[in-house]
Amino acid sequence: MSDAALPWYRRTLRWGQTNLTETDPERYDPELWRAQWKATRIQGVIVNAGGIVAYYPSAFPLQHRASHLGDRDLYGEIVAHARADGLSVIARMDSNRAGEEFYAAHPDWFSCDADGAPYRAGAAYISCVNSPYYDEYLPAVFREIIERSAPDGFADNSWAGLASHQICYCTYCRTRFRDAVGEALPARRDWDDPVFREWVRWNDRRRVEIWRQNTAVTTEAGGPDCVWVGMLHGDLADQVKRFTDLRELTRDAKILFVDHQRRTQRDGFAENAEVGKRLHQLAGWDVLMPESQAMYAAGAGFFRSTSMPEAEVRVWSASGTAGGIQPWWHHISAYHEDRRQYATAEPIFTFHERNERYLTDRTPRAQVAVVWSQANSYFHGRDDVDNTAVAPNRGMVAALRRARIPYLPVHADDIAGLSEEIGVLVLPDLAVMSAEQCEAVRAFAARGGSVVATGQTSLKDADGQLLDDFGLADVLGVSATGSSRGTVQPYAFDIEDWQRHDYLRFDDAVADESSPLRSGLEGTTILALGGRLEGVRAVDADVAATYVEPFPFYPPELAWLRTEPTSTPVLTVRAHPAGGRIAYLAADLDRAASRDHRPDSLQLLGNVVRWTHPAPPLLEVDGAGDIDCHVYEQDSALVVHLVTNTAPSPVPGSLHELIPLGPFRVQVRDPRLTGEIRGRALVADTDLTVSTDAGTATVEVPKLLDHEIVVLGLPG
């Protein structure tokens, strides 16, 4: 099938959005933006239609028209220009908030607290997802927009309604919850209350219903390809705040629109690739997922009218491309006094057009899977989601990046379907696991797979209730004692408080200095901890590192390392009867690594994963610098992404120049890599000399600025 015959969601690879403001009807310059569409080689536009503000003369009097619109149809004019230029058109909605007039007409359609007081976001009122606003009003608006302009589909911002830290007590929520659950709404947030936990799940289900309901409306009115898509944020903690069950929402996705516009100080540039891979693992690698990428300053705060540094945008976009994300430039407002942002997108998008054949229609290659679940975020993270549940995942992933180990983010319900190439499962403090998920891990180990687990992994049931022992005790070879030391909270330095001044000590009898577990850590027998230690007893495992009790660090005269050995396990290892290797870390080095970035913690985590998979690695990259590495396969090529993660400052929006790295020696292993192999560096736009030896291809990448993409042709 030719590209032209494919539906829009299969062929539109580059997008643009001028996010209109209420004054734009008086100053929108169509020729400027049509020239920008052409220069950036986009194939589709996202155009503000309705919702919180309408940019067309809607027949619905309560749908607020842009204050400077009058009777003009700015939305329709932009759609007509886009159609004339051969672009796909998506109608943008922002459907969750409304003003005073709407609230006065339908106060029962809006979320409220137990006393009936409405929840508000600034001056706006937050509509309730269980009210006729969602079931009747919005579907009617969708039909009106389709009738007027026949967009290809819809993208909806802020569609998920009231955030999860608030409970809506409107009439519709009270009735629907009682009908669904047979209980009154919970009086308060209480994770140990079964009714509250069911309220959480009920909210997740409602968002899935809305997604499917809206798509049913738009496809019925606009044809089978006119799909409605809710914007999705990439952050794991954010999904909990918005009740967005990623696994269910993406199950039948035709396309995903990702609203993850910039790096954060907590995550860095590489998070963008992580988001793309996580969503692709759920929706499928054939599903396109363009991501709104801020051209405006979105760093330490938003400054919507000025420009993001070009270097910042380039690296963020390159990371997204490495994770299978398609580019989508995003400007706030149609008029700017700071016009520097107009030049940022063009080189990114023209590069994407030249090389698009290598950036789609491919599958990821990896030997390691890092397991996550939304249930763990909810019921383990509770009211401290990011720190308790997400940080261990983030720290483990950071260690794998530092070790340049390609990995896949895999949902806990998808373990059984992993490819045979995956040899290691990593479970970073995945405390909440169902019996079925534990059995999938057990089966993985039984067929020779290796497992790395940390913290409370499998120590809570599907409701987040503490068990007497690990659900995976037989796999891990350890048993929970029911005790723990320390805390998961961030380290707050107080020179008089030394209770977190503790360490691990390697046991030379199990892991001497020549052990792969201590690679890069030669010359020391101790490493800093400073977090939480789960109490365990080694049942069928060797203790590779034990606990060193806290001791004073002030005054200096008292700060000597206590040498009395303890038998408290920190790191245990064992050989599984089926041939795999099992490692368990009782200390939360992964959580600490996510926020403290201690090199020793990152090194040990990477070592543990490498120890569990002694087979030759799929990818090895030698060379100085902090880079993120990804490998993909196409019918006739292997594609390797190298993306810089090096920034002088962790503050988002502060990268003002690209720092050259290199050279890098890149080795890829695949039995088909023999004989004469064609190599190409896409960013440098040059051929590479490839040497092969028994299934290993080696190339040198002389220089890396924002990223490089190495293509190795496969024989035949």
C-alpha cells in the first residue's frame, strides 16, 4: 500500500502547532505560518478548535468564544489553508474547564467537595467526568466541529478531569459509584480502606470509558479514521495524578499524542527516549506517537513568549527520536516578539524527513527488561508516588544508561510475552505484584532467565497490603524478616544527625575484588548507603555484601568506620537451578541513585545487571561522556542511536551550547553481521568503515554533538 493510501495516523510523521491565544484572531498571519509549515516539512497540523475557548462561531452559547474572534472562523480558515497545503488536520480540544457563565448554567456538571463547594483551577471550574458535560455536551461539540470542517481526528488536552488528590462528591459521582461498587464515596483518602482503593480503580476505568466513548462519537460522525485521542504525559507519577491507565488506554490505539514537552531537573534528557519506549511497548511499535516539543522557554518555570535555547530543543528532540517519538513543534500564540524560536525546528525536521525510513517500521533490540506497573505507583507509592515508587525505577534506568546497556521498559502484566532475547528482568522496588505477575517472573526464571530485584519487590499484594514474605521468595532465595532500617525520604544533611551514615561492605569470600560485581570499584570494600534497608534473611543465596551500622561523622574524632562485621544482608546472589542468575539488593541504591547520582551506586547497579547476564552484550560503546544508547532492527538494517545526556547544568532550559563528545567505538553483535557490511552515520551524513568478526560489527563514530544514528546494513 502506498503512503498516500494509508490513513493519516499511519503516514503523518511530522507535526506543527501554533497554539492560539484569545487575541490571535486579530494578529494571525497565515502566510507566515504556511511558510513555516513548508520550511519545517511538516505533514500535519494541530489547530485549536474548541473546549475551554472556541475559535469558530459555535452554535453552543456556553462554549466561550475567543475574546477577539467576533464572528470570524479562524479555526476553519487555518483548516482550509492546511488542506490546500496537503496537510493532515487535527482539531485540538481543551475540554475540562469552563468559566463562570457555564458554571452558573449547569453547576451540577462540575466537580465539588463534600460540602458542595466547586473545585477550581484558577478562575475556571473543573467539569466532572461523570456528568452530562462529558456524556452529552462534549460529544455534541465534537459533532459540530466535524460537520463544519471534517478534521482527520481530535487531540484533547486536560481531558482526564479532576486530579487524583481530590474526591468529587457531585450527584453524578455519588450515584455512579454506588451503582458500580455498592458503596458510598470514600470520606477521605485512605490507602488502607478497600472502598478508597476501589474508588481509585473506578476512576481509572472511567477515563478508559471516556476515551472509548469519545472515539465512538468521532468515528460515527467523521468516519472510521476520525479518532479522538487524549493527550498523554510521559511521567509515571503523572499518570497516577490523572487516573490514566496507560496499558488500557493504549490497548487499541491508532496513534498517541504525547504531551511531554521538555526535560525536568529530576529526569534529564534521556527521559524522552524512556517515555517513547514505554508507550511503544504498550501500544506497539507500529503506532506513531508525535510529541509536542516546546519551542518556547520551558525550563525553570514557563516563559511562553520567549524562546527555548536551540541546543536544549535539539537534544530533547533527539532523545525522543531515539525512543520512537515523532517531532511536533509547539509555539504558544501566533505572534512573537522573540522570533528566534522560529528557526529552531527547521534543521530537526528536515533531518527527520531525509532519514525517516530509518526512524519508523522498526523493532527494538535489548537483552534487559525493566519492569514497572501503575498499580505499584498507586498502591506502593500512595501519597509519595514519585519518591517511593517511581524513583527506584528512575535510578535503575539511570544506571543502565551509564553502563550503556540497552533495555526495554516492560509492564508487569506483559512479562510472559517477552521475546527470547530478553535475558534479564529487573524489578526495581516493584513491591505491588499480583500472584499472576509473580508466576510470570517464576516462569521466566524457570526457563533460564536472570532476575534482579530490589527493596520490597513482591512484598505487597495487588492492593498494596504487606505480605508475610516475598511473593518471589523462592526465586530470590531470601525471606523477609518484617523489619527495615532507614527511610525512603531524600537525604537532608544535618551534621549532628548521623543515623543515615551507613554503608555496605563486600564479602570477599563471595565477591572479591576480581568479581564482575566490583568492576570499576576496585580499591574499596565499602560503599555508601544512606537510605532504606529491607530486613531479609538469606535462605538459598550467598551474601555478597553486608550492612555497616551507622556511626558519627561529627566531630571528626568520632568518625571512624566500625569494623565489627554484621550478618545483615545488603546484596545477595544465587544461581538458579534453570541456569539463570538471581541478585537481590535489600538497600534502595536505585532510589538513592535517582536523586543523589552517586557514581558508586550507579556503578554497582550496572555491575549487578551485567553479572546476571554473562553472555556477550548486544551493544558495547567505548568513549568518554554521558550518552544514551538504543538499538533497533529493520528488515535490512540495524539502527543504533547515540544521544548525548551531557549538560553543564541539570536545570531544564539551560543548555545553551552543544559540547562535542567522541570518538566512540561502537560494537554490535548479531550472527548476521559477517563479511562486508555497509555503515552510515546519518547525522554526520557520511559512510563509516565497518569491520566484522564472527558476528560482531565495529565502527568508530568520530564526533557526537546532540546525537548520531549509525545504520549497519544486514546482508541479503
